[in-house]
Amino acid sequence: MGKLLFKKLFWNGLFIANLYAIGYVWITGSVDLIRGDAADILIACGRLAGLLLQYLILVELVLVSRFKPLEQLYGFDKENALHRRIGYALVGFLFLHPLLLSWGYGIRADRSIVEQFVGFVASWEDVLPATIGTLVILVAGILSIPKIRSYLTYEVWYFGHVPMYLGVALAFGHQTASGDVAFGGAMRYWLALNAAVFGVILAYRFMVPLFKNWKHRFRVSRVVRESPDVVSVYLTGKRLRAFHFDAGQWARLIFFQRGMWHGHPFSFSAPYDGKELRFSIKALGDWTARAEELCPGTRVWLEGPLGTFTLAQGRTNKQLFIAGGIGITPILAMVRSLPHKADAFLCYAARTRTDLVFTREVAKSGVRHMYVLSGEVCGGYETGYVTLERVRYHCPDLASRDVYLCGPSAMLEALLPALRAAGVPEERLHHERFGM
Ligand SMILES: Cc1cc2nc3c(=O)[nH]c(=O)nc-3n(C[C@H](O)[C@H](O)[C@H](O)COP(=O)(O)OP(=O)(O)OC[C@H]3O[C@@H](n4cnc5c(N)ncnc54)[C@H](O)[C@@H]3O)c2cc1C
């Protein structure tokens, strides 16, 4: 059994094992309720909704904790996609838990659902902070609904999302105050599970980056203009020889310079050389448009390396790279780190020749390549968009290669299904999205 498969089975197994444990805790804790009348059953279901709610919240936290074993197995973009999907399911339990409990206890006390809920908030231990926590989580969830998020800048969305942690902390107290995990082994299991997740967050979101940034003290060494809207930012630092990353990976960077503090993800655009790190940034919005203002000497907080868009994920020793626009950055790092005379082909698309950056490095790499311009007709360059036919013309054996795609979402949405239909199996289809 491959190591990768074993690891996937292990983590999925752990997820399911905890679901069983929660089921066991609920059944043993609520056995009388489950056999009781309608009110009892509503209360039992309300308790179960609460346990599953907290469990999903813990899974959500692990998915964005940059927990290395999982990040290396699935990649941050897949973890993020799962985080979003579970987020929608989680909102359902946020309503079900208080609704079912208020309904069940309301029947018993001959009160309406609202009266009973107010009674909980007013008199049950830790239910008021839990209610505030629930509202904080709900607001962050609503801001993440794609339609609503599309009206927000990334920063507004981000600072509306981070209070989630406070919401989760506020909602914790009432869980061990009453119900199925309020005593004995069930409570110890619950505390251990929650402590484990908070331990992972503390380690991977704070301690590991703290140690790495203390060890390497990253600083901007120089900023180089590559094209009218792309600049390369070089970082230097201490003990850089000990800082390793795989070509294709990325990092989240925070530059401690006035007005530039907000963190952004960028791919390493050159392979590791132990001397400098290079990130190449296209002006796509308010922060990236100011990247050229970064001053040499500026301290940098670097979280990473992250991502699984690397040659190490490849299953063959033949590659097809398809890059669109600034999506060239991780791909160039991989192309430049290939062994000499590697059997690889690069298809690099941009709007105009001016938008094609690093053409000298591509040429120097010795990898066969073609340039496709969608907004300019020019001799020696192909005109139009990257299509399967165009790629297959230059790379007829594409189905037997590892295919790496990075570029605008529209390009990925058009090419991924076409490449699958052309016989490229999922495990040899690697892609990185620059939109989270
Ligand atoms: C894994 C990854 C690797 C990337 N590598 C590169 C690279 O090598 N070179 C490059 O030029 N760009 C890269 N990007 C894209 C880059 O992060 C965004 O263009 C940049 O964050 C835009 O910020 P802005 O404030 O200028 O634009 P805005 O106008 O604020 O946003 C433009 C778009 O970028 C997204 N975005 C904004 N801020 C962030 C953030 N902090 N985190 C995530 N997404 C954000 C927004 O959702 C929006 O879709 C990468 C993105 C990801 C996810």
C-alpha cells in the first residue's frame, strides 16, 4: 500500500473514529432521552447537533491551521475548498442545536421555543457567552457567502472572519457545563479532542512561523521591475541555507512597512539557491500595485513553505507545464529546477509580449516551450488561447505526462476537463489557483 494512500487512510480513519466516539458519547449520555417522549427525543437530537457542530468546528480549524501532515497530503487549496463546504453545513447545526433544545425543553416547561431559549440564555451556565459566540460565527459565515463576499475587499472579509476564533472560544464553556460531555470519561475525551486541535493551531499558526522567522530574520534585499506590471521582490536573511522549499510552493508574506502590513500569498518564482528567495508580484489590486514601493531592509514575516504543487507530486519523469499570466511563477521555479535535458514542455500564455516575463530564464532552462498571446498578433508567437488541440499539437503524448497548470481561473476551468477527457488521470493533473 503506497505511503500516500496509507496516510490518507489514517487521517480519514481518525475523522471517522471520532465520529463513532461522538456517537458513543451521545448514545450513552442520552440513552434515556432517546427512549423517551417527543420532548426527550428533541432534546437528544439537540444535544447530538451540538456535538456534531463542535466537531465540525474543530475540523474547520484543523483545515486552516497549516497542520503540515495534512497540508502536505492535500494541499492548502483543497483544504480551503473543504473548509468552505463544511462551513455551509456547519451553519445548519448552528441553528438546529439551540432550536431543538429550546423546543424539547419548551414542551417540558410548557413554554414557547423563544421563551425557552431566553430562559436558557438568562439562567443556564455559559449559554449567554455561547449565544454571543454563535452570533460571531454566524456573521463570519454570512460574510463568506460568495455573493456577499464578492462585494467585500479581501481585507474586510479577512478581518470579519478572524473573530471566528473568539466565537469558538466563547461557545466552548457551556459544552462541559451540561449535556453528554459534562462529566466522566466523555468530558475527558471532549477536553482532549479540543485541546489537541488548539495545540495544532498554536503550533502551526504561531509557534512554527515564530521559530522560523526568528531563525531566518527575513528582509527585503532588492526589488526588481520585470515588466510594466510585475516586480520581483528578493528576500535575504540569516541561515537561509537551512530554509528549504520545493519549487512550486508558496508562502504568505507580511512586509513590516507602513501601509503594506496585510499578508498575501505568493509563490517562490525561482528555485531554492540558499542565497535569496524570489517572489514575483503582478499588480492585480490595491496591495500588489504598491509592491514596487517595498524598501530594501524591510523586515518580512514569512509563513511557509506551503502547497503541494511540486514536482515531488509527479508520477512520471515527463512534464507538461501550462502557465497563464503571473501563473508562470511556480511553474518557472519547477522548470528551472528540472534536471538537464529533462523531457518537459512549457506552454506559456499571456495577453501581449510585454506580459510575458522571464522569457530569458525560460530559454536558458533548455525546456521546449511555446508562447501564446491572446491580445496581440506577432511573428514567432501563437495567437489566441491555450486549447487542448494547440497543446496536443506540440505535445502529442500529453496523456502520459504529469501536467501542471497555473493561471487565471477561466483558463483552469476550460483546460482541466479537456485534459481529463484527453486521458490525463487525476493523480497526474496538478493545478494551483491564485484565488482562494
Ligand atoms: C497560492 C497562491 C500563490 C500566489 N502566487 C502569486 C505570485 O507568485 N505572484 C502574484 O502576483 N500573485 C500571486 N498570487 C495572487 C496574490 O496573492 C493576489 O493577487 C494578491 O493577494 C492580491 O492582493 P491585492 O490587495 O493587490 O488585490 P485585491 O484587489 O485585494 O484582490 C485581488 C484578488 O486577490 C485575492 N486576494 C487579495 N488579498 C489576498 C490575500 N491576502 N490572500 C489571498 N487572496 C487574496 C482577492 O480575493 C481577489 O480575488 C497567489 C495567490 C495564491 C492563493
